[in-house]
Amino acid sequence: MQTTSLHELYIDELRDLYSAETQLVKALPKMAKASTNSELRQGFEEHLRQTTEHVSRLEQIFEELEEKPSGKKCAGMEGLIKEGAEAIDEDYSDEVRDAALIGAAQRVEHYEIAAYGTVKAFADLMGHSEQVALLDQTLQEETETDEKLTELSAEVNELANQGQSSEELEEEALGQKNKGAVAETRKGKAKRVA
């Protein structure tokens, strides 16, 4: 049957988002487990909690609309999650895998930001102000998650570029610090001898 109204399109897009979010609830624990960077792992765990709330908000909207959330599979999210799974399965060093996971997660976030922006605009146009507020809350959380991933990527990508783990960098920094302390001790002994 042909979709002839914005309302029908809105329901269809919400179902797509519901499918996307429920798929993500299953994928995020795998991404967290594959992360070696503790901040990244915590970020995935936090976003899992948020995503569960996103599902609940969508269910609330479907209840208000007297519609069922099921009935559609989000092929876009399915593909993005598959790419994330490939990053996990590749033979990457820990640092490179973390960089790949951030890239996969940001693609997911950008997809969700676009989708939530679209349904929020539809809801606003149709006068569903309570739904606009719920959708906007989720949109803001998706945007914040993307910003956090961008910030974290600076450190993670640098580690991947250097081919060193964070522990190796800490040891290297400690070694430089110790060399400095040894040099200072030598200077002190040299002054006393003179």
C-alpha cells in the first residue's frame, strides 16, 4: 500500500529507528569488550545505558501514537554494526582496533543524528510537541556521544599512529623522568666534587 501522508512516513521512520536502537543494544557490549582503552570502554558502556533509554523513549512515542514499534528492520544500522564487527575481528593491534572502533561508532552516531533530526522535524511539523521533546533529548545525547568520541579519537589515533600502547607510552614517559632525575643527581655530585 502506498504511503500517502507524513504521519505514515513518520511512523515508518520511527520503526526504523526502533530497529536501529535495539540492534545497537546488542552490539555495544561487544564493542565495549573489544576496547582496550578504558575511556573508550566506559564510553561504550555509558552509551549502552543511554541507548536503552532511547528505546524506552521510542516505545513511549509509539504508545502515544497507538502504534506498534516492530515490523521493520533497519538495514542501515545492520550494515554499520557489521562494519564494527569486522573491526573487532581484524588482526589489528589494540590501539589500531580502538581507533577502528571509534570510527565505526562515529558512523553509527552520524546515522542516528540524521535519523533523529528527520523524525524530530516531522513531529514538530505535525504538532507533536511532547514527542519533539523526547526526540530532541535523544538527538542531544547522540550529538554529545559523537563529540566525546571525537575528543577521545585524538589520543587513541595518536597511539595507533605511534604503534605504542598507552602502557608503553607511560613507561617511556617514566623512563624519561627517571633519566632526568639521574642527570640532576649527577649534576649535584659534580658540584660537590668541584
